[in-house]
Amino acid sequence: IGSRDPWHVRFLNTLERLNRNLWYKLFRRIFHNPTPKTKLPIRDLKSVFIVPFGDAIGDMVVAIPLYRAIKRRNPNCHVGIIASDRNLPLLRCDPDVDTKYKFLNRFDFRHYTDIFRARRRGYDLVVNMHLNHMTEFGLVCNVIAPKGTKVSTSHPRKEMYKILFNTLLPFERNSMHLAQLGLMMLDAVVDVGEPLLQWESRPTLAMCSETETRVSNAIDAILKETGASWFIYFNTQARTPFREWGIENTVEFVRQFSKLYPDCVVLFTASPVRQTEVKTMISAHGLDQARFFDTSYDLLEVAALANRARLVITPDTSVIHFGVAEGTPTIVLWADRDNLPLEWIPLLVPSVNLAPQKVGDPVSSIPVDEVMRAAIDIVTGKHSTSHTSFGSVNDADILYQASANNEPITSILRDSSIPMFFPTGALSSIPYKQHIAGA
């Protein structure tokens, strides 16, 4: 604290700033994106293009409430969306997506043709949920809809970014769940008629009937084989070993939980390259009330599994979104106690966020007893809220609660302590409650 960055870091930051300023002086001459004087009535919205946060599985899931809300109010509105090979399977049976386009970033030369194909469609509205690389995707939005309305959310450099967008929502990106943020972007430029309610922010996956039947039959067979009447879904896999809970902890948890609930079976999944490892863990440690659940690359299989589970436990964010989408209580094992990503945490389902007590320790340092306590509280119904902090303390901000399902999201934002707001002309945000009090 109080120390300066090394000279080379300061030098590179200065170069980046000069380069950015130079480009934005050019953009100011090229792009003309005036702030709309009025909102577009939802019934007059003919087409909308959605740019998800990224190409990952969860990035697509949190974009779903946006086009569901549009189609609910205007079924004839044409919905186009950017997808990737990773998350495209989620849309396989979704009737609300009319056109899918592939594009990753400026280096994805193979799919530039898809961007120009979208341009030829002439979209009325582009909602940019890709909140990293705002310049890059601001330019993409302008290529797609040079005359259409383009909306995203605010940033400390909003005075620059507003050149590329007609409207910037005045909230920080981590001020709410990304599904809610997408709905608020829509509300900023479109008169949606009936208010957007809290329940509309929960993603709902369109399930393929054959996938649902196949998974359901496999679950029933496992329950019959083990004599269990219910199950919990445990995902052990994360992006890096540092974020995983580890075999020793997992085995001890299964032993304790099975002893307490002999009518429950624990089902595990893993990517194809990690399946042997998990199967070996189950057989080598004699976990009679645990089974490996075989899945393919069909992501909807995981969603169908989460749908019937009584509890989901995971260190991986993609599985969080499946639990939320299927309305299943979720325990998340996070790696960093100092950083709870409010835009990704479970929404509108009973949930607990756990992390190592000491910053810098791996996820494997989270005690088994702590996870057991959280699991018992959820399956017994003792815990029924969505946690917005770490640990077992019942800290549950209204912004994430199913108890507010029938309330307008705009009203809930005013009651929440979480949202951060950019006042007009300000380069730093303040609590939204403070802004309301001073308005």
C-alpha cells in the first residue's frame, strides 16, 4: 500500500492509454450513436441480437432470461445470438432462438462471415453482455447494427465507451447477477410493458425430450440398484487442481453423508478425459452409496441430472448455472475468500458459498465438516435462502432471493445493498442506495 508500480509497468500503462485515446478520437468521427430520446415499445421490436459474456457454458445460460423475457412479450421478435462450439448444444432444442452465429473474438477469422451475415439481417437492437474487451465488442456491435440501438453497461471509462453504444446502463457489472443485468439493459432502451419481475431472471433451459428420458431412465436404474430414493449431484472437477476439493475430502464427505442418509446416493460426473479418475476413486475406496454417472458431450444431460438432484455441490461455475436453471439448491466451493463474484453466484435457489479460511490456500483446505453442515442444512430445509457472502452465516441480500419472485427487479435494486451506480459524469461508482438517498 502506498508503493508505486515499477517504471516499466507505468510506461506500458501510459502507452496503452495513449493508444486507446488515439483510437477513440478516430471512433468519434466514424460512429454516431445518439442516446435514444424514448424507449422502443416491445411490440414494435422486430429483432434483437444478443452478445453473451463469452463462449463458456455459463455465459450462454445467463443470457437465456433476456431472450425469454422478449419472446414472452413479443413472440414475433427475431432473436439472434452469438454461440460457440462449447455452448451451442444448450440451444439445440430451444424454440426461442431464431438464428445462431459463431464468433469468439477479433482473432476468430473463420467466423467473420457470421458477423456480416448478422449485419445483413438488420437488427433493431443489440444487447452486449460481453463486458470484457468492451472496445472489441463495441466495434462488433456497430458492424452488426450500424443503425440499430446498441446497449451495454457502465465502466470507469464509460465516457469513451459511450461512443460505441447508444446507452450504457449506469451499474457496475458486478452489481447484480449477469442474468439480472441483461434484463436491466433491455429495460433501459425498451418499454417492456409489464415490469420485469424477479422470477424472470432465473434461466430456464429448453430440454430435449430424448435427453430428458435417457437421463431419467439412467437415474432410476441407479436408484433401484442402490436402494436409494434420492440423490445429490457432486461435481469434483474445476479448471485447475487448485480449485478442486480433492479425492480425500470427497471420499470422507461421501462416507459421512451416506452414514447419515443411507437412502441417498451420491452421483459424480466428469469430462471424458477425467472419468477414469473418478470411477477409480469410487471403486478403490469402497463407496457403496456413490456412483459415476456417465455423460457425453451433450450439456443438456448435466442439466437433466441437476433437475432431479436434491442438492448440487461444485467448485466449477458452469455447474452452478445448471443448478440455478433447474431450481436445485447449490453449494459452491470457491477459491478466493476475498473475491465473491456476485455476477455468478447462485440465484433464486437455496445456496451456500464456501472458501478456504486463509487467503491463498487451495479449495482442498475447506473442511469436510463445513461442507457437511451446509449440505445438511439444505437437504433438511433449515437453510432456504441464496447466500450473498461466504460461510454459514445467513447473509442473504434481497436481490438474490426467490422470496421476491413476484417483485419488479427495479424495485428490488432499490432495496438491495449490493448494486454500485455511476452518477452522471462520475468516473467512479457509489452504492445505489446512496445515489437514491441523494437524488
